[in-house]
Amino acid sequence: MEKTKVVTLLSGGLDSTVLLYHILAEGYQPYVLSVFYGQRHKIEISYARMICKNLGISQKILDITNINELILKGCLAGKEEVPFGHYEAENMKSTIVSNRNMILLSIATGYAATINAEKVFYGAHAGDHQIYPDCRKEFVKALDSAIYLGNLWENNNKSIELIAPFTEMTKADLVKLGIKLKVPFENTWSCYSGTTRPCLRCSTDIERTEAFIKNNIQDPALSNEEWLQAVKYYKEIVK
Ligand SMILES: [Zn+2]
């Protein structure tokens, strides 16, 4: 039987990579979309490419770099320093990219409609809720309705569904699932700083370190030395 086609966004980060492995485990045929929107952490995209190449799956890379003039205003555009600290802190608001997820999911939906894919997957998880409104369940539900209605043609009762399977899961839960699905975490990148190795101190690195600590394993993307440093920074922040 032919597998159901689905579209998923892959940034090269941990969440979207676990999502891709989850989609494969569920028996879907994923079409991967990676979007370059001028983010500071370009390195992520090369990790996304490696993941797809190793899995032998279709990946489109879309370059809309100059959208950054419109939607990047904080540190991710490279205009300010990336704040160090925990995700929940107020200064993390500068890591927001205006309306990013709706823009990217809208592009993914256009791709899905073109290739007759039935679903678009979205990797928002519970840890994102605190500061990112477009990672919350209410947003997913509303966008799912909009996508459904916007792609429901009269002569065809099929439409497109938005699926966000991780909205109730924490980052630690995602790492746990990733371990089960044999996700090559060493081929994922989370750091926001745009440096050649993870800075270990930005909010996303701290969150990642916390997730591995909670699973009692070392982050395979880091050397032993980097891991010790990451744990030290984490402990300084949560003490
Ligand atoms: Zn970092």
C-alpha cells in the first residue's frame, strides 16, 4: 500500500528532527522542507541536510533570506547579542521571529497542496508555550481550521490537516522519545549564537542540556569537555 504523504519542516534542531523520526515511525512518507529565513544559526540547515541524506528522504531547501528585513528584529538577525539564560526569562523575548511559525507553516501547506500531501506536521512542544504564542494549542487548533478551510475544494472533499503531536510534551520528553526512535542527536543543532560550536549558554542550549540531564545521558552532540561545561552553565542558571 502506498504510504500517506506528509510535509514537515526540518530546521536541523532537536525538536524537528525527533518529529521527522516520529513521522517515519508512524509509517508516513515525509517530504521535508527546510527554510532559510536569514537566521543567525545557518549551521542548522547543514545538519538538516545531513539528516535527510542519511535517511534517503526528499528535502527541499527554500531560501527566503531577505524576509529577515521584515520579520527578524531581535538577536536572531544578528543585530543584538543572543541573551544567555533560561527560556522562561523575560530577555528571551528577543529570540522571537515575528509570526515565523505561521509563515513557515503556510509555506509548508502550499507545498503539501501541490504534492497532494494530506498532513502538515508541526513540532511545537510544551516548553515553547511560555513565551511563544504560536506554539500553543489554541494557535494550532485555529491554524488547523484555517488550513482545512483554505484547501477544501468543492469537487474534492479532502483537505489538509495540521498535526502537532508534541504540544503536551516537554523537551525532556522529546529527548526520551528520540532515544527510543534512535535519533542521531549528534547530527542536530540547537544553538542560537551562530558560532561554529554550540555556545552552551544561550536559552536553547540551556534547555537542551536540561533535557539530556533529565534523561540521565550526555548530549551526544558535545565532546566530554563541552558537556561538563554545559552542565556547569545549566547549574549556574537554575541554582
Ligand atoms: Zn548557544
